[in-house]
Amino acid sequence: QIQRSRQTAVFLAMAAKAALLGAVKRVSAPEMEARREAARCLKNLVIGSNARKSALLDQGAVNSLTDLLEGETAAAVLIEAIPTLGSLAHGEPKHAVAVCSPGVVTALLKKLSHPDNEVVACSARALRAIFSARGQDDGPADAESVIKKDVVEKLVVLLDANGSTPLSAATILASCCKSNEQKQWILDSGGVEKLLPLLAKRQDVRRLVVALSALGSWTSGSTPMSNKVCAATVTPNDVEQSLPEYFLALTRDGLPDVKIGAAQCLTNLYRAGVEHPRISAVGQLLPAVLKIVKDDAASGRCPAHGFRIVARLVEDDERLQQIAANFGITEILVKRIGPEVESSVEIRDGALLALAAMASKSETARKAVVKHAQWSHILVGLQDPSAQVRRAATKFVLSISRSVRILRTALVESSLADPLCKMLEDNDLEVRVHAAAAMCNVVMEFSPVKKMAMDLGVIQKLVIGTRAPEGDFRLNCIWGLKNLLFEADSPNASVTKSRVMDAIGWSHLRILINDEAISVQEQALGTLRNLVYGSMADVDNTVRWCGGKVPFYSVLRDKMSGPHDRCREQVLYILCNATASATATSEHKDYIVSQSELLGHVVSSLQHTDPRVTVAALWCIINLAWAESPGAAKRQHVLLNFDILSILRTLLSGLDLDIKDRSKTTLEQFYSCGNVPPNWSAM
């Protein structure tokens, strides 16, 4: 009996495959009825069967169906053919990839203008399935590029259609309109107004959830859209309410999906900074969101969306992060990232993002996270096959690494140095960027993890990263090298500096000093600043590494003549370190004073509008004029030719206390050497 059943199954599979092959060939038949029957056969065969969907792909049916859509006008054929493409989107990732391409999407979008309403409805449903299938790692390709203004306007019109077409149109607009330009098209086309009827029907949960999802997507990162939504009203139960009031009511009294959707909208409005009493009262919103997440978790529901809302709501707000930590949400989040729990990519990603957001500023939240987190869970996250989860895990490590206490305790015991170093070579750019940012904290002098990272080759990995074409990654890597050298006072400081200099080379550091990104320039100069910090031997070794005083000081002179204040400030502190009074001989001081252009830049910086630049310039002048240093009187005479005393008089009359104190110290050097005229007054 079992053998007979197996034989029957094999026979049926072979028959289905033969039927598929025949139907694929017939969809291009010249007779309309033959095409209709072939399309109908394909539709019936693939629905509910991933094996047949795979066979369909093998036969090139997607191209055949796309060609059919391009040339077909008969509604009877299209109504049978289009659902097959939508069915593929519900299959395995490889099936969805095949249909989520600009070619297929463009063909379906054209059919939204077909005169037959059923063809329009079928096309909208297929597009809804395709766009809903996007967003997974290694999943469907991005087809958003074909969503232009005319397409958005057509989809907005369909929000007024009958049946389920408005739901499909709203889902497509929510899924594919991510740019501010696309959101502006929705706004200009009256999308918000046309969506309001779906929102007002509170008893129709399906429509309400779709409408909330659409508004949640449209308002994300868009201030104009958020302002429009904030000003809109609905009249559920014949009582007019502003949308923020309506959303807040839904978070308290609604089904879980409705609560989450409403909370998402409120969170976006809050982040956009819109003016409304219900939005500004975020202290009411956060507990409501946290309760939704706890209730969902307690009932066994998937709270991934709620996790992301928590992350979005508390990011960059220390007070809200503390509220979330005190609410007891940390334990729920930690449990969702453990290897012993079967969690989807969305849940693991959402939980790690929420933990990262909660720990980004609040030390209280960091302590709560470390108390409940098992570092083995984080290690699993860093090695997750999903790039989406690895991104969230490196964000979490970045947040935790901002705590000096945790760097000195928990991270030492966690063995995170090894996987974090490996993340610098991850194939996902965002993972590399976050890992490099975390490494900036890990390699600070006070971090015991620094030596572990250095033993794992972090210097070479960061240097390689500074050669990357991606600006953010390049920036974080040079920043990491700068931090690794910061105040390296340990006995091995000179060894660390030599290793960095050998790895990066002066020619490459000079390229970074002139990088197209000003932020990279600043950190590259900061790296040079830290190399010359310390003893006179450190200064001389660095200058020799640069090829001598001429190339070293020429680069600094050129950067001083540029327009960027932060770069000028860094150069001034490089000069300060090179001439530090406690260690410097007169060699570098005399050389700087002999370079009139460079010295002129230093003196002119005393009158800079940015007080940070002025203070840095004063430190330079103090070092150059230091009375106890050999040759001080001669250097002071050169500075007097730049009318330095008049400049100091002006600075002493200012209000900035730091500038006034440094100016007094500078003036004392001139008094000590007798280089202040008898009748001269600082006032």
C-alpha cells in the first residue's frame, strides 16, 4: 500500500510537471482562448506548491508571463495570468526574487491603468504580495526604482476604489515609498485625505491595521507628512478627533496589531517634533508602548514591531531610556536573543535594536542590560547568518562600549574582542561601520580590551579600513587609530606608535589628511596629534617618519590656510605637542618661528571667532614664548613683530575666562624675559 502511494505521488508530480511545461509554451499561443486556458492552468498548478513554483521558474515562466502582460489587452487572459506572479511572491525567497524585479513590477504597474476593474484589482493584489515579500536578507531585489510620481498618483487614486484594492494600494505605497520625495508625492496627491476613511472605520480591523501601517511608513523621517497627519481629523462614532488623539486612544483600547500601528504613528510624530499636546506628553506614550510589548510577549505573540518602536522612541533620549529600563522591558528583550529560543530574524533584530537604543546614553539602562544579558547571546548575534541581526548586534556593542565601567569589567570577561575584530571584515558595510565605531571605544587607553584587540591584529584591520571607498567606514577606522594612540603613556606607548606608523605609512596618512571628507581630515590630523604627544623622542620619531621637518610642517601650514575650523584646531594642537614646554628643545620652536607663513597662521588664530581655536592658538604661543626655554627671548622678539601684545590686550578684555587665563599666562612669559615695554598696559 505504501509503495503504491509513493508510485502514485511520483506519477502525479510528473504529470503536474508535464502540465506546467505545456502551459508555459501555450501562454504565447496566437489564440486568446488558448492563452487564457494556459494562464489558468499555471495559476491552479502553482498555488500552494513550492515545488511547482520552482519548476515554473526552471521553465522560464516568469519571463513568459511578463511578456504576456506587456502585449496582452484581453481582460480574461490577464485575470488568469496575473495571480500566478502574486503567488510566486508568497513562495520561497528564490521565488519572490524572481518576481520582485523592475521588469515584472513595471508590467504590473501598467495594468493599474487597465479599463477593466478586475484586472486593476488583480494587479494591485500581485504588487502588494511582491512588495510585502521584500526586506529579508538575501531576499527579493529592490524594485522601488520604478515607483515614479505618475505611479504614486495612480496608487493614491486607487485608495478610493471599491473592494480590497484600497488595501493593496495602501500597502504598496507603505512598502515602496521610502524617500522623502516619494512621500511628498503622496502628500501632494492627497494621500492622507484619501486614507482617512480607512482609519475612521474602527470596527473594520483589517482596514484599520493597513491604514495605520501606511501612515506609520509615510511619517517615518518626514516632517511635512508628520505635520499633515498631526493636523488631520477623523470622526469615529460621530465624534471628531485629531489623529494624535485617535492614535493614543487606539494604543489603550484595541487589538494588538491596532495598538502597535497606532504607537508607531505616535512615535514618528514625536520624533518629527510636531506641535501637539498629545505628542509632547511622551511620558504617557512610552509606558503605553512598553505595556503593549509586555502584553504581547506574555501572550506569546511576536513583539518584533513593538521592539522597533521602543528603539525608535527612546533613541538619543536618556530620560526615556531610564524609564524603559525601570519598566522591566530588558528581561523580555534579552530572552528573545538567546540561542535557546527559536526567534525569527525580525524578533532578534528588533530586540537587539531596542537594547542598543536603551543603552546608547543611559548608564542606568546599560547596567540593567548587563545585569540580564548573557554575553554568549551577543556573541551569537555577532555571528548570526543574517546581516540584519549582525547590524543590530554591533549597534548594541557600540552602545555598551560607551561605558567606561563596562569596558573595564563585563567586556573584559565577554570575549567580544575576537568577534568584534572579525566584524571589521564583514561582508555587510553597515556591520563594518558599527564594528569600527565600537572599536573606537574599545581601544581607548583605559580599556583592558585594548591589548586583546591589538593582539588580534586590530591595527592592521583598521588601517585597511582607512583605504575603503565608503566614507563612514573610513572615518571610523581612522578614528579608531587615533583613539588607540590617545594619551599612550604606558611603557609600551612608543611600541604602539611605531606599530601604527609602520602599518599606515606617512604617505597614506597624508592622503587621509587631505581626504574629501572633512571629518576624515580631522581624525587623521588627530592621529598625527597623538603621535607627537609625549616625550621629545616621540616628536622626533614622528617628524623623521614624515620625512623631516620640511614635509611635516609644510602639511600643517597648508591645513592652517584652509577654511575648516576643526582641522585648524587639530593642527594647532599638533604644534602644541611638538613644542610642549616640558619636553621640547628649542629645535622645533625655532623652526616654527622661522616659518613666517606658518607662524602668521598661528597668530591670526588668536583672533578667531571660535574660542576653541583661540585657546589652541594661545597654547602654541605659550609654548613658543616659554621663558625658561632656551632661545625664548629671541622667539618673543619675532612674535612682537606680529603685534602680539595688542592682540593679548584685546583678549584680556573679553568675557571668556579660559581665553583670559591663557592670555595672562602668555603675557607672563613676555614679562619674565623683559619684553614688555615699561609704559605698556594690558588694559
